[in-house]
Amino acid sequence: MPSLREIQQRFAADIAAGSTIAPTFVRTSGTSTGERMAVYCRTIRANYRNAMSATYPAVRRIVGTLSFNAAVDAYVDAHPSRCGDLNEYGDAFGDFLHGYAEADELPYLRDVARLEWAIDEAHRAAEPALAPEAVLTALSHVAAGALPELHLGLEPSCRLVASAFPLLRIWQVNQADYDGDLRVDFTAGPHLLRIRRDRNAGSSEGADGARIMIERIDAGHHEWLCAIAQGLTLAQSLERAVDTDPVFDLQAALQKFIGDGSIDRVGHADAQIHRSAPIP
């Protein structure tokens, strides 16, 4: 006699596989149980599709509903959810689309998905640790000799996305409320983007009233912020930025990104620093 856990695991596996065959451990009419299994399968698939549609509306708009649903079904088969909250499901969809044969003719689709996941994460992120004034105060108390080994931290909603394509433009023209010229100049890339929650400006509003700011930044700033997100020291992040942009101005960068709230922590190597993985 199988244990309850074994029954649950077998039932979940059958549902995930789309089986409509009555499980052997269910003591009811086979036909009736098979029909119920089919209802379970359809409902679960619909839940995944709805959740992913909410996270990836631009991807869905680009490929169409039927193709999007087929991609979601294939993604679910390859990456079953390990969390009970579908609001946090779908983080690997961009990588999945990169290897998805049906998306071969849309090489930018992966980056659109990664941008939409960054927007979704920004909406769900925690509040900043420190206000800009507090960060400046903390920075002013760091001894000059300790500055090279200093660690800064990006505020929790800050995400960095890089694309070889004009990603922001592609995303903008595929918004449901967009009304204007739909043309995209694919020679205008690449786009280096910073995404973060901001209650005063932005282009994507969440249910809590907060807005998501999506901003193009230059290569030096993008590389510097990427290095900070990866937990590198101030000296290491400066080196990375200067390698990318020889005229990179550290003082100006500090003023800009502390001032707008993008940097919300000052600490040492053992401090917990938010890490946002940029798209290579």
C-alpha cells in the first residue's frame, strides 16, 4: 500500500505529464476519474498560462496567444514549478526561449522576456535599506584608506539588462496601450538598461501604485553598476568601468546613483549586498 506522500507524488507526476488515465490507487470509475484528471490538467495548464501572460505580456503580444501558450506549455514541461506561488514562476523563460526552436526567427525575444522578468522582480522587490541622505552620511564616515575595499549595494528593485537589440523600443511598441509609429530600427542597438521601482516616474505601473523606471544608461555606468551588483569592491568596480569607458567619472556616478536611490548600502565584504544578474 503506497504512503500518502507516494500517492501525492504519483498524482502530481501524472498531472504534470498531462495524463488522463485513472491512477491505480483511485477506487472509482475509471472513465469518471479520467475525466476528472483531464479537468485537473486543463486547469493547471490554464493557471500557468495566465500567470506567465501576466508576467510576459509583450512576449505574448509579439508571438500571438497560440504560440505563446505552446511555449509556456513546453516551458512548464522543462521547468516545473517548485514554488506554490505562481507570481514568482517563470524566471528562466528568457533562457528557455533562446533555445526554443519556434523562436529562432525572433532572436530578440529572449531579451524581451528578460526585461519583463526584471520589471516583474522590481515590482516585488523589498524597500530600499537607506535613503540617499543616509547613504551619503555613511560614505562620509569611511576613512580614505578604506575606500578601495568598500562595497556598495544596489537597492533591491534595481535590475540591469543588456541587449544587442534596441530592446526598450521593442518593448515600448508592444505595450497594449501604445499608440504611435510601430517601426523599430534594428540597427539602433545595443541597449543597456537600468530598471528600478520609482514612485515619481516611470512607464510601467504596478498594483501598489509604484512605477517602474526603465532607463538607457551608457556603457561605463552599466559596467560599474554590474560590478557593484556582483559584489565587487569600489576599486574593482571602478577598474571595470574605466576598462569600458576610459573617461568614466566615479564622483559623478556616485552623485547620480546615490542621489536617485539606486545605491542604498555602504558596507564591507561580509555585508549582504543585493546582486542583480545582468544579461550578457
